[in-house]
Amino acid sequence: MKITYLGHAALAIEVAGKRLIVDPFISPNPLANDIDVDALEADYILITHAHQDHIVDVDSIAKRTGAKIVSNYEIVTHYGNLGFEGHPMNHGGSWEFDFGRVTYTNAIHTSSFPDGSYGGQPGGFLLETKEGNLYIAGDTALTFDMKLIPMQCQLDFAVLPIGDNFTMGYESAVIASDFIECNKIMGYHYDTFGYIEIDHEQAKEAFSKSGKDLILIPIGDSVQV
């Protein structure tokens, strides 16, 4: 499994011969100027919630690639009304896709579309594949619900928000890594704007003191799981 960081909370994942895009917020992000949205390929677009900084490039990518949108019922219905194909989910539900099993997990946050309309409840994604098990937390506070994840599967890798203010910060993310029983953590949802700028070295040190690795990669770089 290959995970490429596209900036903010956007990811590109290659697994089982399929290409997944998660929460594409690229074109308005000045930190992601080197990412060509029109060159991204996708079989699926996974959306954690409806906030603008997670969906702004969904329409253009889905229209160009024909990617299937996977998210909660309300978000998939929204895009279905615009003519896009989707697969609706809700919290705790799982589905076997052609790249692996996906579970829509709990997240503590808010969710509304840019026009203020209801975007359902926010969530995250648990991916169980032959190439590894991955947890993408989405925008969330630290929550005891994370303790349920290792009861379901053993994680190989996790992506957690660390920017604070709108989500948990890196101190809480260290605790989250304990809850999910995963020592390899990729941070996201940080540095994009002033409210969520962090000290990278302090964040890495906080994880290191707990015997864990915090991976902060440049936008456009990739990691192998």
C-alpha cells in the first residue's frame, strides 16, 4: 500500500491495483501548489465529512475520473443529486470493496457543506486490505471510541490529525495512538493556516518519548505501508 500526502487532510492511496483519493482539498491550498489536481487518478473518493477543506476538489476529480464517492449517507446523497456515483455508509458499518474492507468509524467533529446545509455526522475510515490495515481518523477529537479499533483488527499504520484548534493536537494524538495500539503514525491536518501551525520537532519528540514514530512528510511525498 502506497500513501501519498496531498496536503492538509488529502491523501492518495494505491492499494490492490486501485487508486483512492481521501478528502481532496488541493487547488485552494497554497502549500500544495506542486500538486496537479487534473493529473490525479481515482477509482474511489473517500470523504470523511462535508467541510469545504475536505471536499473542494471532489466534483472536478469525480467528473473527470468517474470515481465512486464513498462517505456517509448524506454526503453520498448530495453528490448523487449532482449525478455522481456513490456508495453510502454510516457509523460502524462495513463493506467489502474490490480493494478491501472499509468501515466508517466514529469521529467527534462537525459536518456541513459550504452553503450551511447538513452534511451528516463526521467519520473516519478503517481499511482492511491484503496489503495492510490502515486507520484514517478524519477530523476528530480524542475519543474512547478509538479503543474499539484494535478490537476489530490489528493496525499497520494510522493517519491522525495533529494540528489542534479544530481537531486534536499532537499531544492528544499520542494518546490516540495508544488507544488504537499503533506505533506508526502519519500526521495530517496541520500547517495549512495559522490556527493549525505546529512545531514539527516538538510533535515528533512527543511521539518519540512514547516509543512511537510520527511521520511528517512533505506534500507530494509518499510512504509504503
